[in-house]
Amino acid sequence: MKKFGKRSTVAVLMVLFMFAAGCGDKGNEQQAASSEAAPGAAAQKVSMKVASAFPLSLALLGTSAVTLSEKIDRVSGGSIEMKMFEPGALVPALEAIQSVSKGSVDAAWSTAGYMAGTDMAFNFFTAVPFGPDAPEYLAWMYEGGGLDLANEMFGEHNVKFVPCLILSPEASGWFRKEITSLDDLKGMKIRFFGLGARVLDKLGAATQLLAGGDIFQALQLGTIDATEFSNPIVDEGFGFYQVAKYYYFPGWHQPASLSGLFINLDVWKGMSDQQQAMIEFTCGDMVRHVLARSESVQAPAMQRMRDEHDVKIRYWPQEFLDAYEKAWKEVVAEESANNANFKKIYASYSKFREDFKLWGDNGYLKR
């Protein structure tokens, strides 16, 4: 029995050895297939230099970029690194997306309206005068075709757009003196953004676009007479209240504002599917995070500026809002006649809003 046992053991070992040798290639193939199937297992590390259009210490707009980079590092286990750079460190703030298009930087933390010099229609993907609030805007972007249209346009410029935040309504602007008539706007030099600037131009103002970090000095030196930039918590950080004391609402030009990541398309395509998903999902969570925070911090900022810095909070009389809306409709007609992209996107946007109206008018308590 002992002898038989030894021979049996040797025989079994030889069979196992031969089986392993004969199936070695197949085993390696199965192991490779298993590795490919494991999420992120074969992904190479992606390192991106991200040019920010906003100071990274700026409430919401800047600090969210830092938060995003930290979340991405955590979610990806370090396989995606986003290094955020201050405005001007790599490229000028207002040229960040254009630099992504050229491949000068990997990505930008910015807003689509800063591409309006290339095509006015890009403004639709930041904010629309007299447009939707955040829930309806997100509905059009994600469910109504808005994001598809955005990436169709940005794709032509070698850019992938991933929305990463939506903000509460903006303020309408800071003025050195109280505005008592529409004639007060005529000839006024105002820093203003996007499609709203076209509206004020029609009413006789002289608008210009300045990067956030350049506004205070221009206001202080009198290069501009008035400015808008964002909502109270953001504006407070720039200290506009030190120069202009009249703070106007509502932000008819930006009832909600989108910003996010603009990634060079070649860089985007070089990522694994899992890495792309990590960025999209994390940015989706940032939309939730920033909107909730944005809504929670505006009132305290307004109170501080009113009570500690003697800011006069004003709400536009209906006469002004009617004039702004009338001028906006004229801008739509003119741009639609001259810009095929504008006409196409406005058609999608306005149809969605019309279809949404029955729900929008009836589903909510009136404020």
C-alpha cells in the first residue's frame, strides 16, 4: 500500500504539471480578460493641469474647484489628478476654454459664456435672461437636449463640457448711485456678462466684460460706473460694497448659472471609460453640493453687507423689468436671424420651456 501510494502521488503531480503547462496560455488569457473586466484595473493615471477662470479662494465659484479636485482624488483612488491653477497662472482667465481648445492646457474650470466671443450661442449654457430657475434649467440641460447641444458645439472646438455646479440667482448689479429712471442707464459704463449685456446695450449702456479679479480696481478707479458679477456671497468676497452702495435685484439676466469642467477632447478620449464616469458622477454630486450651499449662504451675506457696510438693497421696479424683457426679445430676434446656432439652441430651449409651463405654473406654490 505504501508503494502504491507513492506512485499514485507522483502520477497525480505529473498530470497536474502537464495540465498546467498545456493550459498556461489559456490561463494567462483568462487572467488578462479578468483584469480588463475589473473596473479601473488597467487604467493609467491621468494628470490634468486645470486653468481656473475664478480665484480659488472665491466663495462657491473658486472653492468648488478645490473641492472637486479633492473629491476626484478620493473617488478615483488617485488615478485622476487635477491640479488647479489660479487665473492668469497658466492662461488669462477669460481665455481658459479657448486654451483648452488649442491644447495649451488640459482643462479649464470656467463657464461657457466666456466662449461667447467665438459664438454668442455659447451663452445659453451658462444662463439665459428671464430664463428658468435651477431645477428647470437642469431639466432642459440633462433631459431636454441642452447638454447634447452644448457638447455638439464644444466638440467642434475639441472640448468636452462636464457641468459641475449650478448657482442660485445672481444679483442684478452694483451702482454708485440709485437708479430712478431708464435714462440713468444711458451712457453708463457697466461690467456685465453674457446675453444680459446685449440687453443693456440696447437700453443705451456701454457694457464690457472683465474677469472677476479685475472688476474691483476698475470700479474703484472709475473705469466703470457699475458692475454685476455673481450672487451676494461671491460679490461680498470681492468687496464691491466698498465702492458702490446700491445693490440691485433680481438677477433677471441670470436666474441660474452653470459652470464646470472644460476638458481637451483628446485628453478626455485618452481616459478609460471608468475614469470618464468618475468625473461625470463626481461633477453630478458637485451640482447638488454647490446648489445646496449656494442657497444657504446668500441671506447671511446680504445681512452683513446691509448691516455692517450700509449697502442699500433695491428691487427693480416693474417698469425696468418690462424694459429689460422687451429688449431681451429684440436680442433674440436679431441673433436668431443672424446666427444659426443661436436659432437652433433657442428653439430647443423655448420649446422645452413651453412644454414645461403647465407643470411650472401649477406644480409650485407662488413665492
